[in-house]
Amino acid sequence: MNKSIKRAVVLTLTALTVFTSTPYTNVAKAANVAPVHTTVKSTGKADSQKITYKLTLDKTTVTDGRVAVEYDPNVLVLKSDSEGIKFSDVDVNKNYVNEEAKGIAYAFVNDAPKTAAGTLMTVQFTVKAGLKAQDTTIKTKILGLNNEATDVVAATDMEDAVSVGRPILSTPKINGISQTILGVYVKWSKDANADGYVVYRSTSKDGKYSKIATVSGLNGFWDFTVANNKTYYYKVVSYQGSGKTRVYSEESAPVSIKVKKFFGWFS
């Protein structure tokens, strides 16, 4: 194929919305088809989670290639992309769509065979706010990686799974309740996935519980507003997030205490 025609064909195909004519001959769930490799790294948690995807190339000689990176738009949001290895001509399509998947497509053509190694693409995503814990797949479609008329990698699908969203909150357990001259101290088990806790109180086990405190960074609370010779019941709920995106755990089992002394005035 004439080089100018080949260049036009490769770059034009990347601009298309869907590569409908390209057959996929292999699926590599290990995301490792030498000389091509992918890595996915997750940082942060819950609504601040960021996903970094990298497509790298072992040392090899290439003249042209076409790749599409697909993701679930209901889970991930594309934030940025960058291309590493330099080629004579490249084309990037951030509006690539294939059925329900969105993606970013990348094509390159070099004037002559190029021996290269390193990062072809880096793509960064954020996770949609309020998303429940789940696994999602980032799919790499290699539509062709060539050295002139020789396939370096034939049409291949590669898949990476990554865990995203808010991890499930465990139900808190009140594991300590005591009284001193300051009041009643309630202590509960700490959940690393929780951003904070809400403390509820009632004067009867099955009665109406009122919210008396919201705390973060702690797994205990001092209740100074108790009265002598009264029995109080406490429950705790953990939460993640803030505002309208806040989600809550199940309530802890109630724990009670009868106040017998308060500020040293009661016996």
C-alpha cells in the first residue's frame, strides 16, 4: 500500500465512532500480549478515587498502529490523556463510542520503521460520585500494530478489572459504655471505610431515638446531657461522603446505661 494512502487510512479509521469492520481474534484477560502491556492503578477512595491507565510497549519496531481504550461511562469519567512515544503522525479521538461503551482511540503512523519502547498512552479517570462498590472493566482494543506489512500484534482485546466506588460499610458495634463525673462515654468499633459516625439516644430500648452527635475521626463520644437516675439507650450509625451523596450503614444494636452519678452531685 502506498505510504500516503496507508497514513490516511490508519488516521481516518481512528476518527470513526466505531471500528465496525475490524475483527477481534483474541481476548487476553491478563492484559499482557507481548510486546504490549497495560497497567491500572487506583489512588484515593470513594468519591475522590482516581484511576490511572497506562499502555506500554516493549522494545520493538513499528510503523503504524490503532488502539481504542473503552470504559463504562456510568462508572468512570475521562479526565485526561497523554501520548508518550513520538511518531510522525498521530490522531486521538476522545469521542470514540462502541455500543454502550465510551472510549478514547489512538492511531499513529511513522515515516519509517521505528524501534521504540515505553509508554504509548496514559489515561486518567475519576469515579462517578456516590457510586457503590463494584468492579469495572477497562478494555484495550488493539486494532492493529504493524511493521510495514507484518503484524506485530494482530487484532486483540485486552481487559483490566479495577475495584471502584464506596466500599460497603460494616455495621458498627458499641463495645464500651461507661459513666464518670463528666457524663456517659460511648465507644464503638472503628471502620476504616467510614468518614464519620452519627450517635443516637433514647430513654427506652424500642422508643424513638434522637440524633445527639455527628463525629468524624473518632470512635467514641462523651454525652454530657444526661440526668441522674435515668436509663439511656444508644445506637451508632457510620457514614461515607457528605451532603446529598452521604450513605449510611445499618444501625448498631442498642446499648444501655443507668446514670447514677453526674458531676459528683449524684450518689
